[in-house]
Amino acid sequence: MSLPNYFASLARYHVWATHKLLESNLKTLPEADWRRDCGLFFRSVHGTVNHLLVTDDIWYSRFAEGRSPRVPLNTELHSDRAALCEALAQAVTRWSPWLATLAPERYDGEMAYTRNNGEQVRIPFAPALGHVFNHATHHRGQLTAALTSMVQPGPEIDWVYLLQQEARSQ
């Protein structure tokens, strides 16, 4: 599989898994559980969903717009659950159209950006792009673990389930 096709698949997974997670019991989770500190890196389900949106925005700005916004990673972009979930659901859909504009040789290049602390960074483009999707997978996993700890069923969001679904529909 070519790198453009591989990353197109990752971007589809990013949308699919995020939407499945948002459509799970996150919508109906009691407000106290939505906001309670359940031991996640960003403390609560709310904090972690906000972090997913913050980082998706930062990385998209870096890759697609050539900007490096300096935004604290725990910034609360939306205090309202519905607004936050809708913003994240929309944000993850940006990647596929943008990826379709890239020339295949771009994946062999570098990614230059400025970190929140002002440090200038140059790293290989393809692994940096892979980080975007891997990072979101990590935090979606934390959220499903949090749901499980609250005796709520977590959605099945392994990438292989999407791959199987796509294979069946061909």
C-alpha cells in the first residue's frame, strides 16, 4: 500500500472511531461522570474530549495551514458537552480532503513547526502525520477505559473493525 493510501485509511479511521465514540454513551453519561476526575491525563472525560479537539486543531493548523498556534493542551474550547462533541466530530473530517491534495513525494519530506514552548522542530513528515492519528487513538482508548470503569459499555473502535466493514462493502 502506498503512503497516500495508508494515510487516507488512517484518516477514515480517525473519523469513524471518533464518531463511534461520540455516538456511544458519552452523550448520555451523567454530567457528574462526564466531569469527574477519573484518573485520565486530562483528568475527566470532558477534559480528554477537549484535549482531542485542541490537539486536532493544533496539528491541522501545522500541517494544512503552515501555522503553529501556541495553545495550552488543556485549553477548554467548549464547556458545553454538545458543542464540544459537535466541534470534534467536525474537526476530524478535515483530514481526508486535505490529504487528497498532497503529492506522493510530500510524505518523504519534513515537517517544520514551532512547539508551544517556542522550540523550532523539524521531523520527518510521514511519521509526524502518523502521530496525529496515533495520538487520537491513544486518548480514545483512555476514554473507552474510563467508560468501562464507570460500568458503561465502550464502543468497539479497533481499526480492524473499520477495515473489515470496508472489505464487506466492496
